[in-house]
Amino acid sequence: MGSIESYATTSGKRYRVIYRRPDHLQTQKRGFRTKRDAELYLSAIEIKKATGEYIDATASKALIAVLGADWLASQTHLKPSSLHPVEVAWRRYVLPTWGTYKVGQIRHSDVQIWISQLVAGRSATTVLRIYGVLAAILDVAVKDRRIPSNPARGVTLPRKTKGQHAYLSHRQVALLAQNSRKHSTLVLALAYTGLRSGEATALRIRDVDTVRRRIQVHENAVSVSGTIHVGTPKTHQARAVPYPTFLNPLFVELMKDSTGGTRGRGELLFGSGLDYVRSPDSRRGWFVSAVRKSQTADSTFPRMTLHDLRHTAASLAISAGANVKAIQRMLGHASAAMTLDTYADLFDDDLDSVADALDDARTLSID
């Protein structure tokens, strides 16, 4: 328990409260005009210490620039491809706005005004990522007892709308592969296995079992700021992915060297065997060119990205009768619920099938 002492000033008698913080260091608060005010303050301090709600005024003066740098350094669990956009959000948006603020200065209304300004001219995804960085830094400040609550939580945020997936038919996949020229096998592999592009470009010859028609996925190669980073797949789980028979001779051809012999099992399947195939330029790369040529030949050919071939694989598998669990395993989703949520539009026909089956069963039963 703390103590209260009086002391004289030119303005008259005043009181100071002397107490120990939760870390057992002694501190004091001066300037109380009455002993009653000092007693109330001391009682409030002791209650907050007992309930874990005590906030050290000194700790609340820490700058967001310092706390943010510490938080960013702690994000070692993120893959390079995930960490990069977080770093950009911190460097371009959070640090310039909040870096000089003391953590105890930030108010809920300040954050709301900031979010409202960010919304103009930026996608919901970008705004949510930027907001997430500030909110996460303040979450740590709450846990460290620098502030009593997170002023960023509860603000009104833009809603992230679900975009439309682009699905290709078998004929359109063949057209796109033809227009992709030397990358045709890669396009077909993505469209019929559902691999992420980084998973496909990280495949080595030893990962392809041409007898069982299985691909062992255990690495992912992604380009971040021009540097290729190789790590585990997105879910950190290896998986075996089946592929259709027609891909076998195409894979076998890739496994040959320039003389017709077999390349080393440790070489990369796609590309030179030593260097990873990089993602095509989103504006002038080979994939954009292949899509444009396909659109010229087919007026129904949709606008799409390389990742949309993964969605196409799911669409073709569903139309072929694959169940949700099989598709989940093929795509490497964390759960079947995620697969259903991602491709709910593709399962609408299943509802019609259920209704038709019930109608047929009732008709047979009554007749």
C-alpha cells in the first residue's frame, strides 16, 4: 500500500502520493490540493494494480515509430511474400502518419478520420491491410499495459467485396496453352492440377511420379522485389496432387535434355532446370499476350490472371464430379469449408441436383 505526504508550496499546502508500480519500482504523483483527493487517487491506483488495469504513464509515451519497428521485426512467422505488403503498408502509410505520435495520444476518432481519408482512391483490401498494421501494433501496446484499450478497434472499415473468378472451358484452356507457346505445358499443368504458380515453378523432376500420375508439392517459389524466395507451400503442408493422363507425355518431354537424354532428378521441371521461372509481367508479359490472342480468337474468353488457372482447375474438377474433400486436398486448402466458401458459385448446380433427386424419389415412391 502506498502513502500520502504533505508538503508546502508558495500556493499553499499540497499532497503527494507515493506508491509502487507493478514492477515494484517506487514512483509518486504530486500536486493534490486536498488529502481526500490524494486518498482517492491512491485507492484507484491500488485497485488498478489488483485488477491488472494499471497503466504506467511513462510507458504510454512510447512513440509509434519505435513500437511499430519492434512489431515488424517480430513478424518472423510470415512468409516473404506475405511480409512484403505489410512492410510497404507500414513504411508508406502508418509510419508517416502515426510515427511521431505517443501511443497514449491516439484516439478512436483520429483513427476513424484516417481510415476515411485512406478509402478515397484505394481498394478495400489495401485499406484493410494498412489498418491491420496499426491495429496490431496497438494490440501489443494493450498487452504490454501501455494503453488500457485499443483505439483502432471498432472503427468503421470498408467492406471487402468478393471478386468474380474467371473460369475457362476445356477448349479455352487449350487455346490459351497454344498461345502461350513455350509455356504451354505450364499453363496446362496449372489449369488441370490447381497448383499455385509458385508451387509449379518450384517442382523438380523427382517430384513428378509419371507412373502413379502424382505430383509431390512441398516447395513454393515466389518473387518478392525481384528476388526469388523458396519455402514451404502457403499452408506449410506438403501434399500429393493427381494429374490427368494427357499431361504425362508433356512432363516426360520436359524431363529430357537437349540431346534427348534424361535430365537430373534434382533439376527444376520448368525452365532451364537451374533457374526458377519468374512470374510474367502483369502488363506486358507472356501470359497477358497469350490472353489477348485468345480473346481475339474467342469473344467469350474472359480477362484473367495466371492465378485464375487455379480457379479453372477447381471448376473443371467440380464439373467432372469431384467432391469437395477431394478438391480441398488437390488445392491444398486448410479446410473443406474454405473450398466451399471460395467456390460456392460452382456448387449451385448441386442444389438443383438435390431437388431433382428428391423429386424423382418421391415420384417413384408414390407411383
